[in-house]
Amino acid sequence: MGNHTTVTMFLLWGFSSFPELHNLLFVVVLLSHVTIILANAFIMVAIKLNHNLHAPMYFFLFALSFSETCTTMVILPRLLVDLISKNKAISLPECATQMFFFFGLGGNNCFILSAMSYDRYTAIHNPLHYPILMTQKICLHLIVASGVLGFSISLCIVITIFNLSFCNSNIIQHFFCDIDPVVSLACNLTFYHKVILFALTAFVLVGSFIFIMVSYVFIVTVVIKMPSAKGRYKTFSTCSSHFTVVFIHYGFASFVYLRPKNSYSFRDATLLAVTYTILTPLLNPIIYSLRNKGIQTALRKDIGNIIRFFSKMVNKKAQKI
């Protein structure tokens, strides 16, 4: 951190503008948080326990579910505490750490989605060589590369921001340490800093999105050449859940981070942030569960096994009585 910084503590103002909604928000956020954890946990357990799902597509889905669970853990527990506590202070190191992990995991999610699109393209374009081109080792390398790239960019963002001087105010008009609310408190922010921050966020969002769209252009090119309508439908259906998640993920994130900053207030930004910190992680496992037959079958099997296990336990206890 720069030694010229005069502010040592921030206040996460967040939903303080809506005091009458705190109790309702606490219940909604808590239920959403628990649902996100359980839904992603079910998907990860289903993939781990079912050998039919030990394929590259599900390997990436496992990594995405884990990453999204970690992303919510960075934001939502702190939000829950702030909703019921009067002390909303957060130190500069804590703020920097929260920002680092949030954007590192967010970047990781984007690059994993890119890797998933490449996996789908490889499976459709070159099915005979797919087992050779997408081995478990290659999948692991892609996931590790996604994490390294995501956290490297996040580190650059954090270093750029927290080497600024904060002397305008110490009130962050947000419920977590997001880029714009924190940067607005700096008193030596220059056009150079703005360009760097925009370039880094654009690289993550626009760069990965372009890669995904190019992959889908090639996928569509291959699919429309298929002679069978049934074959085309089956191929498109394997990509539908991924494409839906991409549309939701990039739609919300781009709307928040890439649109002109003078077109909305921090109050609006706080409400919009709910979409990509709560709504998107909540929808993603639901979409994969509803639109992926492999996941549906595995979940039904695992839930059935759990029910049978507890039924046996209850019967044993009843017999002993």
C-alpha cells in the first residue's frame, strides 16, 4: 500500500440507505447463500460419485461450481454480518484482500467458461480425437491456467487501486469492496489509472467472451452441416446449459463493469451488484440441473441413495426400540 494513504479504515455503507429492508434482506441473502452452497455441493458430489460424469465437460463444471461457491463466500458472509451489525468498518488490507479474491475468482469463472466452450468445440468438431485432445491432464492445465490468469489480473487491479491516496471520504457506497466505489474515494486518480483498470476488466470480460463466441461460431458451422435434424438437436442441447450460463454471467457483469460510469449512481450499482453476487451464482447450478440430463440422472440417483440410507437407519432404530 502507498505510504501516502491518509484513510486507514473504510465503512461499507451498502444497504444502509434501506434500513427498513435489513431484516428482509438478511433472510433473503441467508437463504440464497445456503441454497448456492447446497446446490453447488450437490453438483460437485454428483460428479465425484458418478463415473458416467467423469468426462471433461463435467470436470470443468465441477471446477466452476467450486469457484462460484468460493466467490459467494468472499462476499455474502460479510454482507450478512453488516446487515445485523452497526459496525461496518473494514480496514484497507481487509478491503484489498476481499477485492483480490472476488475479482480473482470472478476472472477464474470467466476463463473456465471459455475452457468449457473450447471443450464443446473440440468434442463436436473432432469427436474421434476428442479423448486424446481433452485428457484429464489437459483439463487440469486449463483449470490451473484459468486460476493463475484470473488472480494475476486481480492482483494488478488491487495494486493499481491501493497505491492511490484515499482522502476524499472513507464511506464505500457499496456492500463490498468493488472497483468503482473504492476508486471514487481516491484523491489522486488520473486518466492513466482509469485506462489501466478499464483495460484489465475489459480483457477478462470482453476477451473471454470473444473467445467463447468464436468457439460457438465454429460449433454452429459444424452443426449446420450435419445431415440429421436429430443429430443437430442433440448437439445443440449439449451446449444449451453452458450458453445460457454464459449469457446470464456476461450480461450482468458487462452491464455493471463496462457501461459508462456517469450513467448510474452508486445506489443503482449496489442494487445491480445483487444480480452478479447472488442471482447469477444461484441460477447457474439450477440451469445445469434442469438442462443437463447427465446431472439430472446423477442427482436423482444420489438423492435416492441418501433417502434409502436414512430409511435403513430409521428402520434399524425402530427395530431396536
